[in-house]
Amino acid sequence: DDRPPRRDDRGPREPFVWEEPTQEALEKIPKEAPFTGFVQVHPQVAQEEVTDADVCEHYHDGEGIKVKSARVVYHRDVQRVKMIFVDFEDAESLRNAMCMDQEFRGKPIKIAVAESRGGGAPR
């Protein structure tokens, strides 16, 4: 059988849990806009319908975390969340969101500084 192994055959997956950001991760926060975070949701949540407003509501508290906008991108072929980007008002908001340990729909959620493939700001 020359077929590639199924995902199940690649060994156990790491559990999806929230982890406090490392100093290295926090140092990636830009000094100037845009202050964009890349969000990872739990695989079970990725199967659900998630809106931009849902994500904004999760992070925005109007004080320590100020959200400008969110973009939820779905896979073309299946209704499954592919990626989520959140634009914050300032660096402190992005930092606070990265340090926030609050579940989204009862599951862990992670956010990191979004990095573009070309080295510039993500669009």
C-alpha cells in the first residue's frame, strides 16, 4: 500500500490547551500599527459557525483590550474555520489578549502576533 498514512497514524496529537505566552512571543508585538493577532480555536469550535462579531465580543472589553475588527476565514470546500485575524487598537490590547486565559465556547483559544509570509503586516 503506497498511500500516505492517515492523520490517525501519525501518532498522538498534542492536546489543544491555552498556554501563557513566552517572553519571545510577547517581544514580537510590533511598536507601530497594525497590531494584528492570529487566533487558533479548538478543533471542535472550528467546526461551528463563528462570526467576526463573536470574536470581537470575546476579546473586546473596552478597557485593557480594544478591538478594531476581526476577520474569520472559512475553508472553501467545507464550512470549517480556516483562520481568524483580530486587529487591535494598540500594542497593549494585543499583549493583554495574548495573556487572556478565557475559553471561547467552552474550549481553549490561543492568540499570537500575526506574521505575514512576506515579512510585512498581514492583510
